[in-house]
Amino acid sequence: MTRHSPQSRRAPGRLRRIAALAAAAALLAQPALAAQRCANEKDQTVFEVEALKTELMVVATTCKGQTEDRYNEFVRRYQQALVVTNRELGQYFSRQHGRAGQRQNDIFITELANARSNSARSLGSDFCPRNSGLFEEVMSLSGPTDLPAYAATKDLLSSGVSACPGGTSAAAAARATPAARRSTR
């Protein structure tokens, strides 16, 4: 017969409590992740395409070589879609911030570029091998109409810059009471 010390008998219970706390923390973190989405799916798409464009720009400026030419090919191929995205991004910030919209738009673009650059820096020498394939992927799309769906799969807004800054998040909109929603119309 083996004797267990009081500490060894408590260990399984302690592990269960730690696991329960970890599970609770994961569940509580989910609304925070959901809060990063825009209330309006069209706005979300605009932010995701802008993040993709920024990521490709960072790849081009960080990895050098032929990536600069590939970025220029991307811009030429998707120019019309990128112009529309840029205009819609400006309209979003104008709706949210009025006269300060352009300034907020500029701040967002700068913060997004900095976040993507910081992400590249944190990966170090792994960044270019991991991300230079983005150009093949984006250039193999059927056309501009596929760009938003592709951008949505890349999760490029999760690095410290959220979509729809200063706006109503999807989580906040879902929590709003029906009376509160009616009063904002």
C-alpha cells in the first residue's frame, strides 16, 4: 500500500481548479475578440482589405528583392478595388468623427502600418519566408471581387489595431437593448 502525502492528494484538485480557471478565462476572452469586429459587415470588409494591403506593403519594404515589383503588380491589378476601399475607409472615419475624420483615418493607417511592421520585426528572419507567398496567393485570385473574402481569412487586424476604432463594435451592438437601438435611429 502506498501512502500519499497531503500535498500529492491535493495536486489533482488543484489541477482541476487551474483547468477550470483557464477555461473560464478563455470563455471570458471571447467577447473581447468579438468586440474587434465592426457592427457593419461592409465596414469590416473595408478594414480587412486595408490590413491586407498594408501587410503586402510591409512585406515589400521589409523583404526587398522582387517583392517591391510584386507589390506594384498587386496595386495595378486591384487598383479599382483599392480606390473604393480607400474611399470607404475615409467615409467611415468621416461618419464616426466628423471634421476630425481625416485625421483619425491617418492615425489608423499609421497605427496599422506600425502594428504590421512590429509583427514583422517580432518574427525576425522568419517573416519573409512566411509571408512572401502572400503575393502568389493574392495574385492567383480570380479578380477584385475575391479580394475581400481572401483578406478576411488572413486575420491581420488582431495585432493591436482593431477594425472600426471609435465605432460601435458588433458585440456592443448586440448588447444594446431594443429601446437603445431605436433611440439612435
